[in-house]
Amino acid sequence: MKAIVLREFGGPEKLRYEEVPDPTPGPGEVLIRLKTAALNRRDYFITRNQYPGIKLPTILGSDGAGEVAALGEGVDGFQIGQEVIINPSLNWGDNPRVSGPDFTILGSPKDGTYAEMIVVPAENVFPKPAYLTWEEAAAIPLAGLTAYRALVTRGRLREGEVVVIPGIGGGVATFLLLIASALGARVFVTSGSDEKIRRAMELGAAGGVNYNSENWVKELQKATGGGADLCVDSVGGDIFPQLVRLTKPGGRIVTFGATRGPVPQLVMPFIFLKQLDILGSTMGNDEEFGQMLNLFEKHRIRPVLDKSYPLEEAAEALNRMKDGRQFGKIVLRIS
């Protein structure tokens, strides 16, 4: 089969489109002939050796959708040719609250979805929602699961609350917007791009501000009518202390990333005097993946797609993501 293989570090330019052996399903595994895959920032970090647990050579990719091609010993409940979607959260463990020591994510060290075929444990294979296109289905898994856990499990979002999403445009951020809107929240966003704010409002955001504005926190406090009940942050850096200011007394901040690096200064009284909950989050477990798909089907949520590329142009696709040019998910088409 054809696959995108990383044999040395140095960025997307080190990726190679190669012929590799076809995988074979073992006991409890399913072989999937992939139709589409999708990009995550994690994939770029792996090419730069900025992610733990990497083993080379590796096939990148956590997100994918395709058809069942073969079943390993002991697997039932699937039909050859069945359309499926992959949960990339492997070996979460027994505690739904936190992942266990064997937890990994598909796409290194276990070979991922930038390939024509893949073998995954049967418990990580779910029926593809019939209303979704192949591109839309592949776009969901990692980012959709991350957004669902942050909003629903950790953030305890309630209908009518004000949610603030910093840095709209990336995959998880757009899923946060879609899920929060579907659950009846009033969603506000920030971005350094007025165009991305406009597009977010077309998708259901109640408003947004450009964080390059000197008084963007005050602008957002005014727009929201007093601040946020829940902020869901992947930016960190100098933005996080501003979210502490923005969150209402008794509110919550869920954090699952820090693309702007460490938080430089945090005024602790703003946290304890306002009785804030600061909650860490990551991807989710198998149960949450199923719950997320049910939510998508109930509300007919369609992922926001940015651009699609053929598999062999994966390096170009990753560079688009690295540069922050996308709005929504970038997808790879696999023939």
C-alpha cells in the first residue's frame, strides 16, 4: 500500500510518499481501507520531534474514515465493506476521569491514517454517521473528541451560558463553536483575523473581538454582558491571564493547550477571590467518543472543512496548518 512515512525529523519536508507492506489484522483488530484522513497540529509537532513517545519510522495521522476490509480473530459486529470512523484514543484505561499509563494516540508510536490501509483495535471502530461525507467524517475524531470532553465532561456546559473561545480558526476551536452552539450556549470568539471572526459568526457565534485590540478584554466583557461563564482555551501564554479577568465569579476555565507558550504572570487573587474552577483536559475515552457521535447525529453537526489535498501532498497540507492559514479542518483524500 501507499503511505506517508516519516523516517527522520526536520519538518513536513522530511515526509515521503512510499510503498509499504499491507497491514494484517491480529486478534481483536479490524483492517480498514481508508477513504480520507485529517490533519492535527500533533502531526506537525511529530515531524519536528516536539512530541513524546515518537518511534521512527512512523506513519502519521490520528483521524481517518473508511471501509472495513478484514476482521481479525474474535471480532464480530462488523461487516466487510461497512463504513466506519476511527477513535484515535488508544488504551485510555479503566478510569474515565484520567487516562492510564498505556494511553497513546494513533499516529505514533502506532502507525496512523496517512495511508491506504490501517489496523486498529475493534473497540476503536465506530459506524460512520450516514449523513456525513467521507471528508467530514475524517475531520471529526481527535478534534471533535477533544472539544466534546472540554465542553461537556470537564466544562459542564449548560444551556444559555456564555462561552468564550480564544483563537478561533483551528480544528478544535471550530468544533467548540459548533458543539457549544448546538447545546444552546451564547458563543463569543477571539482571533487576530477579522475575517475569521466574521466566519465564526456565520457559523453561529454571537460575536467576537480581535485580540490585537488594546482593550479586547473590555470589549468582550461589554459584548458578553459581563463576562464568560466558561472559557475553553488552547492558547495559553499571555492570553490566559486575560481569560481569568474575563471569566465571571464562579465560572470555569478549561485548558487543553498552550500554543503561545507558558503563562508569564498570573495574579492568583483573581482566581481564588472569584472562586474560579481551572480545569485541565485532553482527548477523551471510548464512552465519550460514542457520546460525541450521538450528539453530532442528533443535531446534524457538520465539521467545518478548510481544504483537501491528495495523500501524496501531505507535506504541503501540514505547512498550511503550521502557518495558521486554515479555518476548520484540513483533509487528505486517499484513493
